[in-house]
Amino acid sequence: MTATRDIPKVELHLHLEGAAPPAFIAGLAQEKSVDLSGIFDDAGHYRYTDFNDFLRIYEAACTVLTGPQEFYRLTRAVLEQSAAHGVVYSETFLSPDFCGNCDPAAWAEYLAAIREAAEDAERADGIVLRGIITCIRHFGPEQAKRAALCAQETAGEFITGFGIAGDEMAGKPRDFRYSFDLAREAGLRLTAHAGEWGGAVSVRDAWRDLGVERIGHGVQAIDDLALVDELAEAGVVLECCPGSNVVLGVYPRWDAHPIEKLRARGVKVTVSTDDPPFFHTTMSAEYDRLAETFGWDADVFAEINRTALDAAFCDADTRARVAKRLESQDT
Ligand code: ADE
Ligand code: ZN
């Protein structure tokens, strides 16, 4: 098989701030004289104990991402990494909460910087980026409406989706229906984190109550085979991030991860890194582990990438352009 690094890849589930290399955040902290030493271990990696602590450290790292220029630099750094691992098309979660606290005018400026970085990265590395505005579940439904208003105002060629991340145990999907309805009416495609922590019922709730076409993670659907069959039948796409799930302890080992069982039962699964430096992963590392653990070969990876591209929230011209890169098997 071609080295996994050289397989052209489509990644659908990547948090922009969560992809910030620790050295990048440490550098910004130094520039701004902010003491963030507590969020790193002795080796300079992010340090956290469990999922809630991960969210806390994540938000602490975001405190030095204070302006559009920081997001320009972040976007370039992240896309350079992604492209180096064969990613030709990426969708990134963007949270206006971390970009001027959901103020629409501030958000427009942050977004302009992110888009400029995406255009420069496309010219430099050939990687195509689209953005999914993401509200944060544990910030509550009122704050989510503010994020949704930012989404509504900036929906278009680059901002193509709306979603929800954060603590899945906080509130219910239906609490966020207003925001999802607003985003849908603005023409945005929808995804929601579910079934990472909240079990199969959380997947069902997000799918039914928010009308999403993709589920972030969704892997705990495996505990309800009737639901698995319904997801397969309806063509709902799961944005699986196995390395993230293993490091955060959703599953104890790679061979206990349900991605292959879900695929074998007909569910559309895709592969992403979620927050790569937090989980010491890359897209090639994910592919290596999937090949090693489940025997996935070039044909399976081609199928996964085709599924991801079909489910991508981009326009038809972009999809056709990226499809050519996938077919060429040449990053
Ligand atoms: N935000 C960043 N990474 C996340 C994850 N794995 N689950 C929920 N929210 C997140
Ligand atoms: Zn995620």
C-alpha cells in the first residue's frame, strides 16, 4: 500500500483551536506575557486528566488567541500540518465564542483573517478549507443563539455549516433547536457532536431534534443496533475520530473502537483527528492505526475518503475539484 502519508485525504472534523500546536500557544503566551505554564507538561505537550479537564485546558489555550492576526497565523500553521499529512480538503470547526465573544462585527474581522489564511494555504499547499460555525454546548442555549447569528450573517461559500461541540452532558440537543433552525434557514448544513459521551440516546436525540445530516463522533450508537441500522438506512455520516476516543478514554484500546463494526453494518463512517496535538495524532497516524488494527487497505481508505467528500459541506464545483485530487492518489 502507498505510505499512508501519501494517501490524499478528506478531513471533516477538526477544531481549529484544538489543532493549535502547543509550541504555537506557548509562543503566543510568551509574546503576550501570559503565564500558561500550567497547561503544559515537562515535554511541552498539553496536560489534562480527563475530558472535562481537556475542555478547561482547551479554553485556557484559547485565551492567547486574542485577535484576527493570531487566527491568521493559527490557520496557516494548522493547514501546513494537515497538508503535510496528505489532507487535500478540510472542514474546520470555528467558534465565534473564541473570536470576540460572538460579537458579529468582531467575528467578521476574525473570519476575514481565517479566510485570507485559507486562501494563502490553498495557493501554497493546495489544501482546500471550509468552515463550520460551532456553538459550545456548556456555554448554554442563549450564547449558542449568538453564535448562530454570527453563522447566519456570514453563511456563504466559506462558512458552509453549523454545529455544536463542548460538554455533551450539558443540556439536551432540543435546547439548541432555535440556533439550528436559524442556521438551517441561512442555508447552512448541519452536524452535531453526539455519542462521544452521552450514549446511543444522545445520537438519536441530536439526529431527531436538530435534524443534522452528520454526527460528530456518533460511535456510541453501536450500543443500539436498531439505531445503527436506522443511521445506515438514512445515510447519516459519522465523523469518527478514533485516536481522540482512545486517548480520552471513550474506548480503552484501538481494537475496542467500533468504527469497523459500524462500517461493516453499513454506516457511512469517516476519519478525522478532532484536536490532533491534544491526542498526539495526525491523519497519517490515524490511518496507520486503522490499517494495523482492522486491516484497512488502500481500497478501504479510498472508500472512506469518497464518503467524506460526498458528505462535505462544500459546493459542487469544489467537490469536483477535490475529487480529481482523490482520484489522482497524488497529494
Ligand atoms: N471540542 C473540542 N474537542 C471536542 C471533543 N472531542 N468533544 C466535544 N467538544 C470538543
Ligand atoms: Zn470534536
